[in-house]
Amino acid sequence: MELEAGRSSAEAGMSFRAALAMVLVGTFLGACSQTGVPIVVIGDWGGEHIGMVVRSESATIEYDCAHGTIDEAIRPDSRGRFTAAGTYTQEHGGPIREGEIPDQQPARYEGEVFNGNMTLKVTLTESGVLIGPYALERAASPQVFKCL
């Protein structure tokens, strides 16, 4: 390394170390954004015909005339995509009759989270029926209309 006039080798070494540190920090930050600093989904989400409350290990969902659960933590990958298992329960108008068995079915939830927005679709695992997709926004009020 050639020294500039009037600079000591200690000063030159510091400049080199500072430049190297900046390159390493930039590389680390770039890698984090590509490999996925954890995307936080915990909280309230709302959209047309859907509302979701996400907790650390589960979620509850309200739809028009239905409700559901996600029975595990939602962990998006580095691109914000996730898949999780849960249930979907179809509701109906009027009162629930004594002894009535809810129409609850196992479901697979697939979604993507990006900049405070989420898309979500539900597949009933036994029949393959697809429900959605839904568009949700973090902290938005749900626009859900329950059966009467």
C-alpha cells in the first residue's frame, strides 16, 4: 500500500480498516435483505371479507359466514411466503342448534407478506376447494359480514 504524503502508516491502516468495515457491513445488510431478516406478522390484519389476529404460535380468522384457525406459527421465508396448517369452519344464518356439529374442516393456509400487506388463500385439504385469495393490510379494520 502506497502512503500519501503527510500520512503515517497508522493513519493509512485505519483508513483501510474503516473501508473494509464499510464493505463488510454493506455485504451483511445486503445478505440480510436477501436471506430474510424475520418478517413479523404478529398483530391484527384486516381486509374485505376477512379479519385475522396473528399471535406468536397461532392465528384466528373471521370471514363472511365462516371462521378459521392457523394452528402453528406463521413463519414467512425470505420472500415473505408462508404455508401453515389449520381449520376452516363454515357458518350458517340463525342460531346454532343444541348438539349441532360445526362444519369444521382441515385447511392449508398459503400467503405472502410484503410491506404491511398480505395475500392469503385457503385450501380445504380433504376436498381441494380453494377459498380466496384475500388481501389484508396490517392494522386495517376487517370488513366482515356475518350470516344472519
